[in-house]
Amino acid sequence: MRSVIVVLAVVSIGLPALADDLMPPDQTFLEQAGRFGISQENWDSGEFAAVTFPEAYKFTRHYVIEPGDAVAPEVWVDARGALKLDGLVARDADGEHSLDTLLRDRLLNHSMVVLQGNRLLHQHFWNGMTAASTHLDMSVTKSFTASLAGIAVSEGLLDMSRPVEAYLPDFIGTAFEGVSVQDVADMNSGLDIPTPPFMSWDPGLTQSQEWNGPNDSGLFGIDTYLKTISARKFEPGTHYQYQDPNTEMLGLITNAVTGTGLADYFQEKIWSRLGAEGPAFWMADPAGYPVASGGLNLRTRDLAHFGRLFLNGGRNHLGEQVVPEPFIEAIWNGNDRVRAAWKTGKEAALAPNGWYKDQIRVLNIKGHKIMVFVGIHGQVLVMDRQNDAVIAMNGGYPQTETWRMNTLLFDQIVPAILEAVQRLD
């Protein structure tokens, strides 16, 4: 019976022959982790973040995303030493501390790369990581998924103003019916989803992904869960609610319109052209659909490469257009709809003059207008166009969505780094 369900799930979301490339969980790694009390069921708990996040993809099915032939020689001028973290300070509840202390001891940061233009100002790899180590980027993945949707728009495959059911008629009768793809991308769909504290998703979504291994939920694949969402709390376009099912829907639509599958499309359109220094790994559900809201595992330096590309108008190190410049500019500029929706959300307390558009935040904090990709537990990509600066970091903060972590990062540490970069000019 299960083999029949697999076929139906694959057909419903248009997956290609990529299933042949779908890698199973790494049994050798699981056996090794099990000796230390870590299993598929608990690998993503904060207690284990330091050891599991750098190799998270081994706990689930995953795709290997190859970098292709566009791997660049070292394109960054080595200016390490220009930015000394132990000489920069920011505040915590008990007063001022060096950024080294705040990052490593308070936020449990694992790695960070700081660029200004093509100058590498700083990089560190703690927690046993190296420059070649990948790390689970959690919800930073959302911004990559939206970038793929933006590419599909530029190719004439996707119209963001159309309703969800125009591309996925199976969702007629669900809460997504009548919601535009753009409102899904902007987290303004108005969905009524029960979310436990510190989470932006219903546990049913996690079960459908088999994020923590096989289970008895009866939900086999992300699309089966999304079809259970039947109610909306708000009129679409009016309220910003950060909810993972929106990203999964955006990924399903992009998957359907491209006809190649999301993982293949990512490899063809972005990863093979980025100048990535190594492969990425994209975790997937049991039907073979990539986890669009949080499954990418990347090298921190490659995350910085993507930030550099965004600041370069979407062009790579060869001058080729990878991500459409109008897509990036629309995010920088925002619009009245996303500004108004943002003010209804909890994040407005930290950055009242911000917005969320196409799975990406724009924040105005302490005189810095920054574009930000954010993932729970300390995954961050910051782009500051005024100073031509990129900050990419990965971490293992033990709790998910907390005011403390966001305050330390965006009210203290990021502004301190950007101000130090500005003084270098």
C-alpha cells in the first residue's frame, strides 16, 4: 500500500526522476550518534545542536546539490585581521563584552564570515568546523526557495498575482484557495494554524516531512499536511504571520511550474552558477520533495557567496545574472502592503520600520538598512548595501524563537560589526 501512496504523492507535486538521486539517512552515522543518545527522533533538540547541525542532512533523506563547473578560484582579497572581534564590544544583560564572548559563549555561534566588497575581513570556524564544513541553515532556506520562485517569474513560468489553485488545483477547498502566490511568499496568507510556543509550524508538518523519522501520523509528504489546513484567521494580505507552511506551498508551486523538481532547479539555476566551493545538501520528505522551509545544508563561506551575489544585483563572480535584479530591488524597496502587514506582527517590536517580502526581511536598525535571511538557532545572512558588507553565520543556540537571541543578534552584534566595517572605509 505504501508504494502506491508514494506514486500518488510524487504525481501530485510533479517530482521528476530526481527520486533516483534521493539519498537515505546515513545509517552508519545514526549508529554512531546513537551511542551518545542521539537519534532521528531527537537530533534537532537544542541539547544536541553543537554536534548535529553541522551534519544534519545525515539524519534524513536528502539530495546532494553539486556545485558544477562554475567553482571560482579565490575571489576574495584576504584582508583578515582588519576586523578583530575581540576588539569590538556590544552589550548583554550584564554589561559590555567582546563580540568573541557574546558570539561564542552567549549565542553558541559555530562559524562566521564577514565581507566588504571582495575583501574577506574575517572568518572563524569554531565547534570543530572548518571552511569545508556544511551547516544546517534552517529557515535561511526560505530565502533560497523564494529566489527560485523569482527566477521562475523571470522565465515566464510563474505569475505571483495568481491564486494558489491556478497552479495546484488539488488545494481547492483548503485555506489556500483564493490566496495569491505573492501573499503566500510574503507570509500574509492569513492561515489559522495552531503553533506551540517557540515554533512557527504545526508538529503535523514535521511529521509529514519525517524530519524526525518515520511516524504513525498518516501524513506521508508535505503536501498531505498542507491539504489539512482548512481555516484562515485573517484576510490575505493584511497580517504578517511567520509560518512555515507558506514556504512549503511556495516551494510546491515553484516545483510544479518548473517541471524539473525543486532540487534540480536549485542546482541548475543557482548552485552550479554561484561559484560555490562545495556541494550543498537538501533534506527531503518521504515523497522526495525538498524541505523548502528549512532543509538546506551549506558551507558558511558559500552562504557568504550568495550574499555577495545579492549585493551585486544578482550577478555572480563572472558577471552572469543568476537571481533577477528586479526581484532583489523589489525586496529592498518593499511596498505599502508588506509594510502595513509587518506592523501587525511580533517582530515589529524589534524593528518597527521593517518589512517581510518574498521570504526575506528588510530591517532598519540603528541607522543600518539591512536585508536579512534568518534561521532558528542562529543561522543568519546579513547584507548591508550602504557599506557593501555581508555577514554570514551559523550557530547552535539551544532555543528557537526567543527575544533574547534576536536582541543580541540584531540590536547588538550585527550593528557593532557593521559600524566597525564602516570605519574601515
